[in-house]
Amino acid sequence: MTRPVLVGNCSGFYGDRLAAAREMVDGGPIDVLTGDYLAELTMLILWKAKRKDPAAGYARTFLAQLEEVLGTCLDRGVKIVANAGGLNPPGLAAEVTALAERLGLHPRVAHVDGDDIVDRLDELQAAGHDLAHLDTGRKLGESAVRPVTANAYLGGFGIAAALDAGADVVVTGRVTDASLAVGPAAWWHGWTPGDLDAVAGAMAAGHVIECGPQATGGNYAFFDEVTDRRYPGFPVAEIAADGSSVITKHPGTGGLVSVGTVTAQLLYEIAEPAYAGPDAVAHFDTLALEPDGEHRVRISGTRGSAPPDTLKVALNHEGGYRNTMTLVLTGLDIEAKAAWAEQELFDLLGGRDRFAEVDVRLLRFDHPDATANEQATAHLKITVKDPDRSRVGRAFSNTTMELALGGYPGFHTTTPPSAESAFGVYWPTVVPAAEVEHRVTLPDGTVTAIAPVTVTAERPAPVPTPSAGPPDGPTRRVPLGVVAGARSGDKGGNANIGLWTRTDAEYAWLRSLVTPDRVRELLPEARDLAVHVHELPNLRAVNVVVVGLLGEGVASATRPDPQAKGLGEFLRSRVVDVPEALLPDHLERR
């Protein structure tokens, strides 16, 4: 086949818009319907479900979506590929078959697994693989933790093999998000593991569409550009034989596809521009974006190099128990009231050292001489953690209520006393790719092993950085976001912030502004943390990684924004000196 393969996404996370599958199938032509359901936190959620019911462990919402579209997809020859198998791909494959039988349909169903290595951790460590934490360097064997999930990120060639064997539906465990596009594209165009540039291009396309409407105007910093405020249509990637693609959406759907919306998603949670996967390393600092018509953006020129000989593995382990109570402080002397409440509470509890971890945050929302009660309030958020659930359960939250009549004036809380809840901790590591059996169970029951990619290739050079410096002349103190867009998110315990501009002059200024020290100044939370800044001049962008800002990952984080989703917008709100020559007309010289 020589024409591009049309890959439409219908899910960016477990719990995303249920109607998206039907809307994607009914809204226009596609060849493959994909859905991404897995995140680091999702694996822990699925483990809890499987612990209660061994037959569970997959994304149940996928079945609800499938029921609405399976018949139409079979009639039209649309393939369905989803990582909804989670911790139980064979179980989900069986459920798909059972659903189809109830509907009187007969799809050929395949599944991909082998990613789950939780039962092999002792064996792997005995073989000399220390499973060290990617950020801290701590070896798993030196810790006291016992992971409850351990999943290697597989590539797309297992999906391609299933489709090549005639599968109509392919469900997988933990493959990379981009693999959901790489696999269908490799099948459609007949790529082999040596086609690194093409695979890298499909990785870029897959990364753009994997979060659904974030590519079509959702969460977009310059949202004034989104004139159609209906819920955005989910994205479609038209992936050509050379790996180039066009990102678009179905006609008549809401949102926006522009160079800006695609740039924002390319920067999302990537860390360095060399975006590593099991099939290739896609170098995002080599690709080019250009408009290709209304709601159409072309991605071309992506260079690929050989993948590492290791696979990333996401481990999760139980961290203990936690509880949070939020005290409301009103009016005058907010800081003094907070200090009194904190001291009094921990005196009643027997001291802070009674708990394994304590996190106290004063969140200020109050305004002087407020005209409404709620505008004069602040929150004192107190979180305690401990391996002993009894310490952080009602013993903690009920004691908090003892301040009601004997504490600071105006005491009340945002919730009644609550029970403890279990939390998990994320541990990223790697294992040799050769140690992981990437398996495909074909529609006829045959099990096929997919060998690791072993090709070699040199790392390509990035697109040259523009030589122009920032413009001279007077400056104005305005929010950074007047000039720069941002999109932020999490990678385990690290926060990722992509910043981009729309002109070369703006980029020359941005790259001179954004240094590790300046990031620490603008983000006080990061003052004692490692900060890495990566340049992507081809996108007029920089990508910032703040190491350790999110602690041990979203499941254990006590930060109010545990996945750093709002961190980019906070950074955009910080006031900096911007050359007047870069300001919009209404903000130029006064």
C-alpha cells in the first residue's frame, strides 16, 4: 500500500471520553482506531483491581467503547489497536471475543504481552541486573520494597505482526504510547526494524495523537486561537511510507489543529529531544512542522537512530498509608493562625516524628479587605504518611477536629474526618531488551516471539540553532506567557515543562532567558533541585526537566498539582523583562 495509513485516536487515558470511539469511527475515514489507556498510575490502579478479582486488570471502558463500534469497524475494514490489556491482555482478548459473540460478530483477535516481569525480578537481579532507580541510582536490592507491578515498555513490531497475521483487534499490555501508531504504520507500509527514520517519524506522530484532544486545542496555552470552543475532535495521523505525517481531525469537529497545538504536544513529557523507544530513538530536534491546509499540520524530516539495548521498566510498590485534612483559615493573621494550628495539632498527636512523613502546606487564596468571605480564606493542608495505617487513619483526622473549639478563631475544615488510604510509589528502571520476551498470540492461537531491535545507526545532528541573538532595546516587565506557550506534565518524580514561541526573534530571547538558574528563580519549589534545559530550535522551543519536584511519583505525591499539569501555566504567569520589540501591539510602548 502506498497511500498514508489513517490512524485515529479515541483515548488518552483510562477514563477518557467514552463517546470518542464512536465519534472517530462515524466522523470520517480511518484505517486504524487506536486507544491509549495506560499511565504509570494506571498500572497501580489495575493491580488493585486484579488483586480483588484475578480475572480483572484491564481497562474495562475499552469494552464499552468497542461494543459501539466493533460491527462498523469490521464492515469497513478498520483495525482496532489498544493497550487496554494493562496487566491482563489475555483476559481482555477473551472478553473481546465474548463480547463479539454476544453481538453476533466474528473478529480475529490477537494480544501482545511479555511486558509483565514482576514475577522475574529476583531472577533478573540474580543474573546481575540491579534494576537501579533511573533518577536516584539506588539499586532495587538495596531497598526494602517489593514491587507489585513491573512492566517493560514494548515496541510496535508485535502489533505489526498481529495485523500482518490478519487480526482485526489487537490488545496489548505495556507498549509505549507511540507504539500504538508505529505498529499499524509498520504493518501498512511493510517497514522493518532497519527503517529507523520512518519509524522515528511514526513515533513523532504517535506521540502527538496519544493524548487525544491535547493535539487538537485541548490544554493549549494560546487558547484565544481556539475559536471553535466545542469539545475538540480527537486527532487523526495520516502516516506516509517515509514516516512523515499529517496531523488532523475529522471535519466539523471542535477545537484546532495548528503548528502551535502540534508543537505543544510534541514537547509534552519528552525530557531530552532524543525521544527513546524500543524501536528507535526519534530525534525531535530534527523534524519540521508546516501547515498543510485548514486543521492540517505536516510533520516531516524526523531522523531516527538505533534504540538502546535496554527497555524502560515501570515498577510500582506499596508505599504505606496516608491521610490529609485541610484546615480553613480566614481573615487576619493567616500565618500566625497556621503556625498555631500546626503546633497544637502535632502536640495532640504526640509529635511529628510519630509519622514516617509529614507534609504541611499553607495555600494562600486570601485578599486584603476582601468583599466576600471566601476571598479572605487560605488553606492549611496537612498530610501524614506511615506504614501503620492506624496512625494515619481516624486517629489523625479525628484529632484534627479537636481544634474546632480549642484552636485558632474561625476554625473549620474542607471535609469531615476521613479514613486512611493506601498509596503507591513509582520506581523507573531498565532491563536488557534481550531479557524480555515480547510475545504475540495470533488469532489462530499461535504464539510468536518478537526479537529486540538490534540495528545500529549514528545519532543525527540537530537542526542548527539560529545565530541571531535576542533583540536590543528597552524592555517591559510582563508575564512570560505573553510571548511563550507552555505545556507541562510528569515523568515519575520529575516535572517536564515545554516552552515554545512563534517567531525566531522570540525564540532567540527565550533561549537566552531559560537557564537552570533562572528556572530555579522563577520556580521557587525548584531552588534546591537539579534542572535540565534542552533546546529544540526547529520548534522554537526549550524543554525543562525539574528532577524530583514530584517526589516519588503521582501516587505518593503530596503536592497540590501532583502531575505538574498546571506548572507550565504558573511559569507563564511569572513576570520577566521582555524586549518591547517582541510585545503585541497593545502591550508595546506606553
